[in-house]
Amino acid sequence: MLNPVASHGALTDTERFMFESWGYLIIPDVLSAEEAQQCLEASVRIHREAKTEGFGQVGRGYESEPALERLMDHPAVLPKIRGLYGDRFIMQSGWNTKQPAFGGMGGWHQDGSGAYNFNKLSFPFIPLVQLRASFLLTDQSQPRMGNMELIPGSHRSQVPLPEALRKEKGDLPIGHVICAKAGSVLLFHNAVWHRTYAHDGDYDRYTMHYIYSPPWVKPSDRLQNSPSFLERTTPLRRALMGEFSRPDAPYGANYDPPPFDDGNGA
Ligand SMILES: O=C(O)CCC(=O)C(=O)O
């Protein structure tokens, strides 16, 4: 199977071309087995706390779980976000999703917002507004392990996915079931058609999704940042939470970029 596999760290020209062509990249071995296990245990805790039943999404887990907080600015992934966005962006949300044991096929969709959908910004070429880094926390190296399934290049399709396919959840010869180990990251464009694939295992599958957006997009997993989280987290993470000061009216004259470790922010 062809795979748009990317390395850790800075976005290369080849990776940029792959991302633009397919709409996603797969970054293997971002987390060690031990780190993935810690994040998995954290995921179980936050879903238990939130009392999710069946398929469920819990936001803000990075505030209470240090293992998940560390993924917000992971050095294997954050440089790819910078490579695609430049230096000024925020982490718009962090959602932890559970695909339950023996969970069925999810519905095909593009990411967006019911309140003001992204296809109102531009159609058919929907802009990059939510760049998602999905950390796989359970093994998904074979199909039917609650994998993500994406349609390569569909973020550039001039026609929507036929309604019949979306309703019936049928298979599609161009659906790419992402097969990767726990600790791998899938990085994808909001407009790529995707769905959660079936899960035949007798255990719950967890994936931690971080969504990065331009700085003028409102966060979607929180109405306000947690003051105690801001107080104890790092300056870079505070900036990613949208905590920066602007010199004037919204974004007119720019603002200082987040304090990236390499000091190269422009
Ligand atoms: O974790 C998953 O299975 C993906 C969920 C999904 O497609 C989404 O949140 O848009």
C-alpha cells in the first residue's frame, strides 16, 4: 500500500508536496511504547471521569493529564505545523476520542463547524483551518482496529461525496484505512473526507487529536482557558492556547510569535 510517510521534525519539500497532494501525512514512531501507554492510561481516566458511553469525544484532557499535555508541542510534530502554517497559529482544541470495543463504522465527513461551515469560506477548495495531529494510542497496524480511513486527495474534490455513500456507510475502493502502530501520528487537512473505521477488538480504542488553527479562530473545546493550567504550563504552550498580547486592534499589526525552542520565530 502506498503511504505518505513523513519523518520527525521540520517539514521537507517532499512532505509538503505529499501533504498538498494527499491531504495528510503519517509520522511513525513519534511516541515510545511506554509514552503511548501513559497516554492511553490518561485517556481511559478522562473518559471514565466524563462518563462517555459508546463512541465519545472528551476535550481539554491536556489540562489535567501531563502525558497528554506533552503532545501539544511535540518536537516530532510541531515543526510540521509551523511548516504548513508559518509561526502564528493556536491549538484550537484537543479532543480525545474513544471508539468502543466492537465499534461499528463511523460516517464519512469533512471537519468543519455547524455554526459557520468552512465550505462557506471557499468552495470547492476549502481552506486549511483545522490542521489535525492525531496521536494513535492503540495498535492500528491492521484494518478493523478502529483505524482512521481517509480518501486521499479528497480535500481538492470539486464534488461532494455522494449522499448514498454517507448514509449507507458502504466501502469505497479509494478509501485508505490508515494502518500504523500505537505512537504514530496522522496529520491531516480539515477538508479530507474521513471516517472512523470499524473496530473488531474487545477493548476500547483511544486517539488524541490536537487541532491547530490560524490565531483568529475561536477555540472549540473551551470557552476560557483554565487559569491554573496556564499558570503551571510552559510559555510556548501558553502561547499555543492563544494567550499572547497584541499590540493593537485584532491582528492588524501582528504580534510576537510563540517562543519556539529554536528562537527562529519570524
Ligand atoms: O478518532 C476518530 O475515530 C476520529 C473522529 C473524527 O473523525 C473526527 O473527530 O472528526
